[in-house]
Amino acid sequence: MSTKQTLFGIPKLPQKALFFLIPLFLSCFMSSIISFISVINSIGFNHQTLRAWLSSWGLAWLIGFPTVLLVLPLARKLALCLVKTDTN
């Protein structure tokens, strides 16, 4: 892992920023993929696809990001119920 303190000359964020960055990236990727599939399924590839997809993605992300922030702790607890814990 990189130990540099900057990325493209911009200072890196503190470790606490992971609380928002991971859900931010997760919600962006998931909402973009799901909305793209939904738009293609609804209207197919045509001259309106990009516009419809961006509109759909924007709405999906506005709902998805706060949802991920709220649901992630529950998902983490459920996942921890399914894995062994180290008892050194």
C-alpha cells in the first residue's frame, strides 16, 4: 500500500474518511450498474439511452448513498454472525 501523503498533488484524507468514502464508492458503482441495466431493459440502446441513464442514476444514487450509510452497520453485524472470530 502506498505511503505517499498526496495523490496527484492533493493531500490524502484522514483514515476517518473511510466511513463515508467506502459507502460513497459502493453506492456509485452499484447504482450506476443497476440503473444502466434497468434503462437498457426498458428502452434499449437508442439516442435517449445516455440521458435516461444519467437521470435514473442520479435518482438511484440520491436514494442509494444514504441507504448504504444506514444499512451498512446492520450488514456488518449480520456478516459477523456468519464468520468465526479469532479467540487467541
